[in-house]
Amino acid sequence: MKCPGQDSRYWKPGAIFEAKCPKCGSEVEFFKDDTTRRCGQCGHKFLNPDMDFGCASYCPYAEQCIGNLPPELISQKEDLLKDRVAIEMKRYFRTDFKRIGHASRVARYAEQISKQEGGNPAVVLSASYLHDIGIKEAERKHQSTAAKYQEEEGPPIAREILSKLGAREALVEEVCDIIAHHHHPRSEESLNFKILYDADMITNLEEQQKETPLSPEKLRGLIEKAFLTEAGAGLAEKVLLT
């Protein structure tokens, strides 16, 4: 079955139109379902300015529907991925609101750190939402929530979720690798890992302060030594010491 939005039988007036080439200003004819067209005057290839890529940014059949996805759409697809991962995380934990809240706070802090440090938001936020996804299996199999069991049980579950959502294999591999050692930094780490690690550290310390608070002096010392990014340390001071 062809997508109704791309089936010419459902087209309305305006489905065939002209757009100016952004390079030379010549008029280029577009059909509604053209993803790109090449200017006949200067040869510049550009994106259909009126095409709605909303459904294609998350539909697993987008490539078959509209051909090879342009870079702009790939970027949009990964940008939307984090929102769908958040939904799957909440679905997985169901009524475990403590763990849903923890993952959501880690993602919020990770996003703030990423805005200053950089990194790949799709990787950082997917890892943030899924970093503790193995905790239920750790409890079931090992009767423990110890970090090593979370790191062992988390990647297969994360892989299943991300693969179902159509994530790129390279992204799936990186997120699963981060989850597999998210409590234990290696001697050299990627920026994406460092951002997740710092966001998780802030959240864990924030939760700890509610039960067994550390003195401001001890917190300052910990922030100076334990954090992997400047933005993470700065955010930790703001959250924990202000």
C-alpha cells in the first residue's frame, strides 16, 4: 500500500509547484513527493522546501517510501529518536516511578551538559534514558542492583528497544557500549560517555543528599575530583551547592 500522502490520487492543487534555487535563483519545478531536485541552470541540488518529512523522520519504511533519505532528514530522525526512547523506557518500567524519575533527571542534566560540551544528543540522551534499563533483570537474576549486574543485563534490553525504533547500528553499538560500563570509566572515554557519566553522578548525589547528606566541603571535593567534564562539574555545583 502506498502512503496516502505520497499517492498522487490524493494530491490537491499546489502539489506541483516551483521553487527558487537557493544558489542562483532560477525557478525549479517540484512534485510534492520529490525529496530533492537539481537546478537546470547551475546544477545545484537542494531539498524540497515544501515537503513534510514529519512521518518519514520516524517511519521504519521511509527509505522505501521516498528513496534515500537526505542528510537533513537523517538528522531529524535521530533528533526524534530520543523522545521515542523516553516513551519506551517509561513503558518498560511501567509503574516504577522512582526509576522513571531517575532516568528522566539524568537525561535532563545530560542535555544541559551536552549544550555546552557538544557530543551527539541522540547517543547521549538515548544512553541517559536507558543507562539503568538492566536493573530489573539484575534484581530478577541476581537478587541485586549492583552496578556490575546492571551493566551486564542492560545492553541486550537497550539493543532490542533501539533496534525496534529503527536506530542506526552504529548508534545502537555506542549506546550499548556506554551502558555496559556506565559506572566504570575507562582510561580514555568518548565525550558522549563523559556527559552521561556526569549527568548520572549529579542525579545520584542529588538523591543521596535527600537521605544521607554530605557536607558542602565534601561535595566540593567530590565535584573537583570525580567529574569528567567542566560543564558537568559546573552544573553539579549549581544543583548541589546553590
